[in-house]
Amino acid sequence: MKDKENIKEYSDRLLNVVNKIRLIGEQLPDSRVVEKVLVSLPERFEAKISSLEDSRDLFRMTLPELINALEAQEQRRAIRTEEVIEGAFQAINKDQIRQGERNDQEKNSNDEKKNGRNPPCPHCKKTSHFSIYCWFRPDIQCRFCKQMGHMKRVCKNKGKREHHIQMVDEQDKEQLFMATCFASNNSNTETWLIDSGCTHHMAYDESIFRKLDKSQISKVRIGNGDYIEVKGKGSVAIDYGLGTKIISNVLYVPEINQNLLSVGQLLEKNYSIIFKNRTCAIHDPVGNELFSVKIRGKNFALNLSEIDNSKEEITDEAIEGGYIVKIHEKLPKNDGGDKAYKRPYKNLKGSSIMYGSSTFKLKRSYLNTSENLGDEEILQILHFWGDKLELFFFAYCKANQNKNKKLPPGPRGLPLLGHLHLLGKNAYQDLHKLSKQHGPIMHLRFGFVSNIIVSSPRAAEQFLKTHDLVFASRPPLEAAKYLSFGQRNLSFAEYGSYWRDVRKFCTLNLLSNLKIRSFESMRREEIRLFVETLKRAALNCDVVDLSAGISSLNADMSCLMVFGKKYADTEFDERVFKVVIHEHGQLAATPNLGDYYPCLAKLHLQGLTRRMKATSKIFDEFLEKIIDEHEKSAKQDRPADDFVHMLALMKSGETEFQFDRRHIKAILMDMLAGALDTSATVVEWTLAVLQKSQRVLKKVQQELEEVVGLDRMVEESDLEYLNYLNMVVKEALRLHPVAPLLVPHAAMEDCSVDGFHIPKNSRVIINVWTIGRDPNAWSDPEKFIPERFIGSNIDVKGHDFQLLPFGSGRRGCPGVQLVTLIVRLLVAQLVHCFNWELPNGMLTSELNMTEEFGLVMTRANHLMAVPTYRLSK
């Protein structure tokens, strides 16, 4: 710093250098700049530097803080100096003024004697000017402002106009006074600096622009007077999980390293900005708070990934977007035109609604990290819409009401919500409690949809056997739309010729007894490899994650059966494979508001659609690869004799079934997901209940020793002689069914069941979990007692309605034969080859049996145990 230079001049010169260094991509942190400044300061700032060292950590001080401190010191010194100088000048100025007054009086006296005064102006009667220059002259027009009464030479508007033109010219130039001077080097496309020094929103990363017009080229002036180029203007889209944020009218300035949100541009659009208590709050034109940002290092940085409490706003000129839904209404005509409404509402925190131009618009702006809306937010939204739609819903109900038809009993519901508020995390348990109060056939309304809850063996027989054809279809579900390629798979397809063809094909080519037996050698080899892995763990006394191991084994066997090879090892990462399968099941089981409020389906309030699309895309790419491999093999006359090959034949038209590529992928996805989830879950629960009941475990091992012996592993041919093991599996399925609630059935027409009217399109939900605990069908239903099946012919194939783990009727699970075979074989093998102990000295009574509800009911915690090999070979 030069001796005669002040801090303002020095800081401008310094920032010019810093900007140039940072614009070429060099990393120059504030701490390094502060260090350089302290070294270059002259001696007059030595006292200030010493005080800063005593009171502050100079290495944590930012450049703006240092410059502000130095400017304050310089201004205090200047004020003290000016006070002394001003006192001296006052004495001199008084003498000069007196002498000047005397000189002026003498000069005026001489001028008057010499020339005399100007004659009075005929227009204004003043003697200070000639009449030709009078402002009030009526016979002349100014060439500058076009007004009558004066000349351009004396126009009073000339200066104002030039000043106005200069101001407009300055305003038209985009300015950026902060640029990268005080911005952090840790640039982030999700961070926007709220800046009062820039005239437009600006961004530096071209990839975040949703639309970019590169013809909009201009320049930006930064604080030191230099210019940097603007290479376009557009709107920025930021994907953060739940949706997309849009910031419009953003300049593309690649030479800066910080996104900037212009305060001036916000105020220009009637937004209000309040700085209070170290917080910047921005409100929309109708007064709703969009977001609130706390100060950080004397800057207000809006980080979209950190902001809580999503805010909403409605105007088309919003800086942030989201999901925009337009529901065109037929409004009443008024004088040949549509009647326009402009009525804002503010009944819900962070939301506003505007009716206008015969279009109802709702714009949602999410500025938080929450992937999904919470239960409270969703209930707030539903309550908000409740008072608007309650009258409509009442009229709808009245129009469809028939007093002569009796619906099943049920609890009193709420307007719009119906009975959704009665369901918690474990819906099957909540429905179980309600059935005790209202009976085995119960009517519940979820949103706008009627649901019939069936909770007893006798009632289930009515729906699944007596009226099986009426309830053989599936309702349209959002999950089925995205996860089953448009509801084309066997599980979710509507009842009809297509569904019958698919079921017939899958049964003949994958799930028949002949096909199941053909994969016996494959299952034997895969189980042998798994047992060898457990034997090595037993030698080292290692704790084994049985849940993970069984899931991996089942994935390998399922892929070999469906695809002809194991994809979980190489092409499809095993960890990702399991995670995606789990995500698939969770999404399919999560209640979707779009299923109960069709008018809200496109709003995606829960964020489920985005997740379902992502999961579907992963499986789509995976299945496309498999189909391509099989088609390539078929062209080379090396067709694989597996399920995919048969599906490829269907596509080629060489069979009686004619399916396209989407049908093939839907069927493959159904077979894979069903085989993976079902078998592994049942095996895990069966082993868990055996650990809890050591008496039953020892009895199973005793039966295995008598039938198989201790010198070999269990073969599939041995299973038909293991009667007690079969009872154990059935008892485990009774207490822990694979799916506590069967996939909903749909009534294809009005029907009367047990004296109750079941309306068309009602959804029928069979609560298998409650049926398995019905005290009228089972003694001591909460206890694990396999002996209850002695002398009983009850099986799990759907013929006995007190035990329905796989459903019954036309929509019963077609793979029940394969699942029960794999479950019995795996349980028998693991119990026969090993003794199992819980880790860390845990008692069997301490084993956690908490359930995790989903499309498949799994254990909340993995089953961990220590194996001990017990065979002689």
C-alpha cells in the first residue's frame, strides 16, 4: 500500500488483482489475502493491527471484515484531523468574507455608475436578465423539452433529462459489485448468495440451466470497473430429490464462481425483503414467507439443500418453481367471455392459491432437504382442501347413495380424509383392532375410495371362493403403473384374457411341478456352496448374518431359474441388486395419496413417483440387457433353455401367446421380485421362531436324524417324509405371513356378500394377519404350537381359508409350490447341518421379533447367529 493511498483506493486496487487471479481459476482463499494485506500495510496502521491481533484471530478473519476495520480506523483519524483544520479555516474565512464583501460592493458600485441596471423584463418584471432569456416568454418553444416560454439555452429540464438518461443507462447495464471478491471458494450450484449489488440473478454453471438463450449476450460490470461477459439468459432448474426448482431470468456468467440472487430483481417483482435479527426473510407479493436465511460471515447464502419448511408461492414470475398443475375449469360466461377470478388465499402455512383466466393454478415450491412430505404436512394439506371440497364430496355421496343398499359397518369417518387417519405405521394391526369393534366385513373409506376389509376365514371364503370371479381383478394403483410397466405383470394386471394368458404361460414354463423338478440339481449345488461357506464360519466361530446370506442364496437361485445365469455377482452389483429389490417392495407397499385422491395423483405430494421412476429405470436397463443377450444367442443358434428364452419366443410369434417387449419385462420383473422376497422372508421367520422355541428346534432335528441321518445333507426327496418340519413351516406362516395384507382385489360389479352391498370398483383387502390369529379358528392363536396341525389336512395352498399366506382363488399366488419347496429345503438343510446359538451370550427370550411392514413383512433386524457343524461328513 502506498503512503498517500487511502483504504478505499487500496481495496479497489487489491480487489482488482484478486478478481483477476480467481477468474483464471486459481485458488486464493481469504486467509491468504488477509495475510498479504497485513504485511503490505504502512506504519500508520500498526496500532490497529496490534489491537486486532489482541482481539481477533487474524487467520479466521475474512477480507471484508479486515477492510471494514481499516476503513473505520482511517475515518476516525480523518475526523480528528478535520476538526483541527476546520478551526483554523474558520478564522481565515471570516476575514476573507469581509474583504470579499467590500470588494463586491465597490465593484457593483462602479458597474452601476458605468453601465447602469438591466431594464425590467416585460414578462416577469425582474432586472436580473434580459427579456429574450426569460423563462416565462410566451412566444418561443424550447427545442429540448418542447415546452413554450423559454429557449433551449436556459431550459431547466435539460440537466434533469441528462441526469435521468445517465441513470437509465447505468441501470440498463448489468452490474455485479460483489462478484467473487468476498465469495467463498467452495462454490456450490445449490447455494445462492442474496446480493443487493447485482442487478440480475446470475449463475456460473451452464449445466444447471433448464433453458438457456445464448443469443442474450451482454456484459457485467464488477466493482473495480472491469467488465466480464454474459453469455446467455435463461431459467435454472435445480433437482434436489423431491422435485425441481426453477429460477427465471438468470444471467449465465461463467467467469464468476458464486450463484447470485438479486435483491433488486426481487423488489422489482413486488417481493418484500426484511433484514432483522441477523436474518433475511423474503416474502412473496401476497405476504407469504418463501424462506428465511441466517447470516453467515456477513453474507446471506441461501443453500437449497439445507433450508427447512417448504414454502410455496403462486405467481408466474416466481423465482422458484416446482410442480405446476393446471386444472382447466369451465367457469360461467360473462358478457361473452370467461369470468376471471383474482382471489388469493392464505389458509395453509406457506401456500397461496390464485384463481384467474379460467385456470386454477397451484404451484409448489420445495426449499428443504426432506425427500417426502411428513404426515403432519400431508394432513395439513388435506384439511386445507377439505373445506373447499367438502360440499363437492357431500353432493357426490348423495348422488351415489342408495338407501335400499346396506354397506358393511365401519367407524365414523372424516370429511375428505375418510378413515385414513385411523391407520398408523403397521396398518394390518390397526385394521385388526377395528375389526374387533365392527366385525369381520368392514367398510372403510380412504379418501374417495371405498375399501372392504375382510378379517375372518368365513368372510374370506365369501370373497375368494363364492364370489371369486367378481373380485378377480386389481384396482388401478400408482405403484403398479410405474413398477410393473403399466400394470402388465401377473400380480397387478386387471382380470381378462391377457392376465389369463400370462398366468397360463408362467405356470407352464416356470412354476409347474415338471419345471420345478428340472432345477433340482441347480438348487443342490447352490445350497452346497452356501453350506460350505457356513462351515468355514463355524470353524472360526464367526457370527453369521443369516438374513443376508439367505437373501443372497435366494437371489442366485432365482436368477438361475428366470434368467439362466447369476447376475447378482457381476453385471448387476449384488449390493445394489438387494437395495433396489427392497426399494421396489417398499414403494409398492407405501400408501399413495394418488390412489385415494385421483385428482391429486399428478401433484406427487409424497415424492413417491420420482423414486418409482428411478427404480423402474434401473430394472428396465437390467432387463433390456438380459433380453438382448438371449435374442443374440437365439440368432447364433445357441438358444438358452430358460424362462427368458420362452418369453422371447412369445415376442417372435412362434407360440400361441403374443406379447411385446414391455410385457416380457413386466413378467420377468414379477417373477424375480416374487421369488426373491417371498422365499427368503419365510425362511428367515421360520429360523427365528425356531430359535425362540428350542423345544421345537430339537424336535425338528430329531426328525431329520431319523429320516436323513447325520452322514449326509437333506435331499428334496426327503421332504415328503418330514411331517413335523412341514407343520413348523405352516405355523410360522400363520404367525408371520409373507404379506399381512394381500394385494387388493377390485369389485368388477355390484355384489351382495353376507347381506352387505359391495359397490362396483370397491377395493377388497384381505387381512391375512388377523385371519391367522382368529380365536374362532385357532386355539391359543398367539402361541407358536406346530402340533396344532397334527391330524389336520390344512395346507397353505388356498384351500383352507383359516390359513391364507399366499391367497386363494383365481388371484392366489401361482408360485406357492416353488416357495414352499425352497422354504422347507433351506430350513431343513440349515437346521440339520448346524446347531445355532445367538451371539454374545444372548438369551433366546431376548431375540428381537419386531416386524417391518411392507408389501412383504420382513424382520426389522437381521437374524444373527453362530453356527456349529453337526454332521459327521
